[in-house]
Amino acid sequence: MRITRITAYQVDLPLHEGSYKWSGGKSVTVFDSTVVGVETDEGLTGWGEVCPLGPAYLAAYASGVRAGLAELAPHIIGENPLELAKLNHRMDAVMKGHPYVKSGIDIACWDILGQAAGQPVCTLLGGRYGEDFILYRAISQDSPEAMAHSVASYRAEGYRRFQLKVGGDANTDIERIRAVRGVLQPDDRLVADANTGWTLHEAMRVIRGVRDIDVYIEQPCATYDECLSVRRHTDHPFVLDEIVEGIETLVRGAADSAMDVVNIKISKFGGLTKARQARDLCASLGIAMTIEDSWGGDVVTAAIAHLAHSTPPEFLFTSTDFNSYVTRTIATGAPRRVNGRMAAPTTPGLGVKPIMEALGSPVLDISR
């Protein structure tokens, strides 16, 4: 089997809530997503999706996905999509870095592999654990009262895990954490996610101010060393996210006991192939994980679901359902949340079929 054509489609994904806000005054109202199609000479087509959280979150931006694909795709035509390790080696050889550019192609090739094998991607990633898995809800930064109200509303919809966007003024963030914890039950889990927004001294103030609260602290500062310093000054469970850029960070973090949980974002690792490698390493090291991506619609949500559902439950801290945050449906067959939980599709491949009318005309079309 050989890759004969790679296409890319630009789609806008507006948010149900109007905007999504996090540390440093950053916000997004419409997500700019790229859906990638990989066609083969045996009639199978796989689909992937890449959706950065704006240009100011990670070293990734939406138009960069498409510019990178225009550079990368000609080198992939003629490759066997079933040979995923070899394909990733090829992509890394012709494009240094830029893992998010490669993610859509890798996901699409997993979709092809599943279709060719007659198996859902979840099975190929290690097997399906249980009937479903637990989700979290990200709570956009707002006043303490508004955030507590949002959490109470989403809790009524079945969510039991919440990622609170903090990383602003230390006093206000302490109020936010206390207000939200006050509307939760003891079994609910609360994560205070600063998204690198605190300076070291502000992070120290916050952890002292909530030392009596049951809360996880996520990515308080911009650098590894700053986060490690905060970690060593608190007994709160600790999560690393933005600075986890590859296997090397995971190995170093495990050696330093720098975290209890890590966030595995598929596009940050370059697709499912390397995200699975990171997942399996963390499981071997006893580190729990949130399985997710930067953002996305139905195709990204399906990829997340397959990786999360094939993760041993004791190491799956939580996952997410990004397609529930946006107003547009771009594929049929995508997983949907039920009472704060979700399940990976059971049909071969990713189990999704893009709605071509929703995608429009391709913005990139590379063929042999």
C-alpha cells in the first residue's frame, strides 16, 4: 500500500461559550483547525486533525500547520502508511522539529491501519479498558463567582473533574480555587491550571494560600526549574503540561520526582505513534496522565478517545471531549460524552467520516 494523495482543509470551530480565556489575558473565540486526508492506492483514506490553541500558547500556530504540510507532504507521497515507525522516521528526516505539523498525517495513517486491519485504533494501541473513561471540563478564566457557577453547571451535566484556568493575580486565583472547591463534593477532583502564568514568587503565594484545599497544581511557571522549585515547596499533587516536550522531559521529570501527573497532548508529540510511546513510558514509571491535545473538533476528539480508552485506567487521570466545546460538527461517528464520560468508537480505524460539505474545498492538495 502506498500514499498517493495528501489533502488539507481549513475549518473554523466557534465556541459554544463565545470565548475561552486563560493566563496572561490570552483568549480564543474561534479555533482554526486543519483536517488532513491521506489517500492510498488501495482505496483507503485516513483522516487526521491538528488544532493549535492560538499562536501564543505553544510553539505552534494554525497557518503553520498548513505551511508545514505543503513542505512535508511531497516527501511522504509513495510511502507505506502502514509502516508507522518508518513513516515517522521519514518525516523527522525531511523536517526537523515541528511535531504538530506531522501529527495530522500520523493520525490519518493510524486510521488507515485500523481500516486495513478491520480493527478500531483503540485495539491497535493496546486494547480497550472498560466501557468508557472519565472526562474533565476546562473552566475558562473569569471571576471566582462565575467560575464556581460554571463548575456547578457542568457538574450537573455529569462531569466530576475540572481544570480551572488560573495563572492571574495570586489573590484572585486563591479566591477562584476556594470558590470552586466549595461547590464540589469530596470525590470530585479539581486542578488549578496556571498555564505557565505565575512567576515563581506568585506561585509560592498561591500554594501557601490554598494549602488546606484539596487541589492539584498544574504548570505554575514557564520553566522546568521553576516548576520543580514549586513542586518541592508543596505537598499538593502536581501536574506538568506545557514544558513536557518529549520523552526526554518525561525521563528527567521522573528522575527528579517533578510531577505526579503529566498531560500528553497528541500533536505536541507529533501524532499517535509518539504519544503512545510517551503513554507507555509513563505507565511503566507509574505516572498518571491526562490524554488530550491542544484543541480540535470531531477527528481530534476521536484520536484522543482511542488513546485514552487504551490506557490502563489506574494511569488515566482524565481525558477530554473537545468536540463538545465547539458549535460545528465536522465528522460523523465521533465519540460524544455521556454523563461526563466517553468511549472510543468500535468501528475500524478512527471510526469517523468527515462531512465534506463542512470541510469545503481543500487548501492543500498534493498527489503523485
